Amino acid sequence: ATAGGAVEWDGTGRTSDGHMVKVLANVGAPADARAAAEAGAEGVGLFRTEFSYLDADDEPSVEQQRAAYVAVLEPFRGKPVIVRTLDAGADKPLAFLDPDVEPNPALGVRGVRVAFDRPGVLDRQLEAIAGAAAESGADVSVMAPMVATAEEAAWFAERVRAAGIARAGVMIEVPAAALTAREVLDAVDFVSIGTNDLAQYTFAADRQLGAVAKLNDPWQPGLLRLIALVGEAAKATGKPAGVCGEAAADPRLARVLAGLGVTSLSMNAASVRAVGASLAGASLADCERAAQAAVAAPTAADARTAAKGA
Ligand code: PEP
Ligand code: MG
């Protein structure tokens, strides 16, 4: 194994022995997409569409949405882009949905749950995404946020396919979805682990609260063990499982995630090169050793140290 970052990245995400792990970017607006393309991202692992709705008093029309999505997709013609459907609620309340006041917004009607009551909002967004995919030439997949069960995943996948979009996936950011990853993957084409929310819900620790930030450390063995379950399900089904939370931006952790069976990493544009270089500096066996050591560690600090020594 080589020390993290010691290797130049050639722009293709893979370990030193050629095991492919795509290095993708998280984007929200056209400027992010341009920055991600310039940074050398191989595609987009998370396009947060709620940013197109934030200032809207009314639901944007299909045509308005389509134009907003095309502007983000354009730099990625011919490349993979995962568009996430609206993740409203909790820390992202959207005025046009006229949200109810809830005592526990993080546990309330957020993410895909909004669509169960208002499937028309989802269907119009899917129509806009399908149109934007065709116009931009990007290789578009769609995924839902805050899915808790395989049943919800199947409901979502059916609507995506009805909209004529080729690939449907879901985020794994609720612990129940990680624990049933096999059944969830049977219902969809791929999953993407959102470590920001998965940590928040696993440790019952508000992701926005500095006082509990230590619990939301992505090196926590409790989080890594859930990710390991998802990686095993991905291997068993032969379907992709990415990571698109902040954890993917840590070059050392990227090796651990690859070793757990994660097939792509999606991050802010600024981290793309360092993560690509870190993967290129380790073999898959190195990554698997680091993963086993981190998962078995008793604390987050021990996981960091163990992964370094592996
Ligand atoms: C996550 O929860 O890890 C994630 C990528 O989604 P968001 O940060 O938009 O909630
Ligand atoms: Mg999330």
C-alpha cells in the first residue's frame, strides 16, 4: 500500500489493481456541475434537485423544472448522473408544499414520504427529468431520498419506470433500509448510501447540532457496520451501491468504503482528485484489509488508526 494521496490520479476511479470505483460529484446548481466537470468527476452521484424549488411559492411547471435540470446536466453529456427526487421537509422545508408543523420534522413527512400523499408532484418531476435527460444527453438515473422499506422502494421504482426512465434507485439513509438492503436492492436497480442522514438516524444525533457532532463521525464503527451490510447486499445482487454523503470525501475512508463493497463515491468537487488518488494508491486487498480493521474497531478513533495500519 502507498500512503494516501501519493499517487497522481489519471481520471478513472479504480484501485491500483484495476477494481473500478467511480469517483463522482454531488451537485445542486449549474455552477456546481461545471466545477465538478472541471475537477474531473466521472459523473454525478447526487444531483440535489430541491435547490431548484427553494425560492418557489408555487410548484415550478414541468417546463421550468426541465430547463433547470438541463442546465445542471449539460456538462455531463454521455456521463452517468443520478438525479435525486425532491428531498423536502426537515432541514429543507419548501413553501409550495405548504408543510404541516410537525413536532419532530426529521422524523416526519420528508423525502419520498411527501410523494405518498402527493404522487402528482413526483410524477411531474419525473416527467421533467425524463425530458431533461433526453435533451442533455446525460446518462440519467433517478433515486428517492428517505426510503425506509423495500415496499417503498418498489412503489418508487414503478413510478420511475412508468415515466420512461431506465434506472431507478433509492438512497439508504434510514437504518431500516440498510438492515434490509437485500430486499431493497431486489426492488430497484441501485442504491446510494447517504451517510449524513444514515449517521443522524443511527446515532439519534441531529446532523446540524455541533454538540453531538462526535456521534456523527463517519468513522464510527456503528455506521461502518451498516454500510458493510449494504456492501454485502450489493455483492450478492450484483447491483451498484454508492456512497454520496460527506464520508465519501475522506480519502482514507474512501479506501475503507471500497473495501466494504461500495462501487462509487460521490462528493464535493474539491475532494475528487484526492479521493481518486487515494484509491489509485491501494489494491482492492489493501482496501478490504483496511475495511475489516475499521469495522472491527471499538471506537471511531481506533477505526481511523486501524485503517491506516492495514
Ligand atoms: C445524506 O444524507 O448523506 C445525503 C447525501 O443527502 P443530504 O445531505 O442531501 O440529506
Ligand atoms: Mg440525506
